[in-house]
Amino acid sequence: MRVRTGRGRRGPSRAPGNDLTRIRFDCWQPDQPSRLLGLAEAEAAYAALPPTASATFSWNDGGDEVVIIGVGEDWSTATMIWDGTFYDLEASEAEGERDIVLCGQVTEYPERLLLPRERGVELLREADADFAALADRYTWVER
């Protein structure tokens, strides 16, 4: 089922773009302790990830509106949590699955949900600027 989120829903729970929303950074390859970062720090950490990294960036972790970006060798993934429902950003209509290392674990992941690696940091910026617009701009598939 394809869902366009945000129709008639409330906007973000805080003022966009003020860098007060923290981004939880977790990295399994190479293993690093979890950290809370501002947007600029998250952008720098994202850029510094080695190609073999397995990491996640969770914007507004623990909030009502959350965006989780998974990052791997040549891909990224985007998951949104809104009103307690999980949605994945659909990047294409590609069929099949691919083995990826997500959160340090090998998993089969649908090809249609894999984004270019650099796209993940762009989505973090978009979420920080205007979560509701991010929700409306793309096709999100309910889990």
C-alpha cells in the first residue's frame, strides 16, 4: 500500500531549522558509542563515515515525528515514524531484494527502498527544516 503521509495532520512539534532537535547517531561498523548530535555535527559524521560503515541517524529520536536514516556501503534507507506508524521511503519500482548490512546485521532489503548513499543526509536536512513537507513530498510505504 502506498501512502502519502501528512494529509491534514499537524506539523512538527518544534520550530524547524533551529538545531534543537537532536539526531541520535549509532555506528556498528566501525563500532562507536551512540551519540546525540546537532544537524551540523550529524552532517560531518555522515560525511566522515567510511564506505564499509553500518550506521543510523535518528532525527528527533523518541519524538512523535521521527526520521531514521540507515547508511551502508553505497546505499541509504529512510524510515519515518508518524503517529506511531512506521513508513519506508519508496525510491523506485525495482523488484527483488538485496543483502545489506543494516544496524550491523546482514538482512535482505527490498531494492525499491534503497536510496543512493548521499540521499540520506539530504533527507535529514529536509526533516529538520520541515517534517510535514518531507512527509508530503515523497511516497512512503506503510510497514
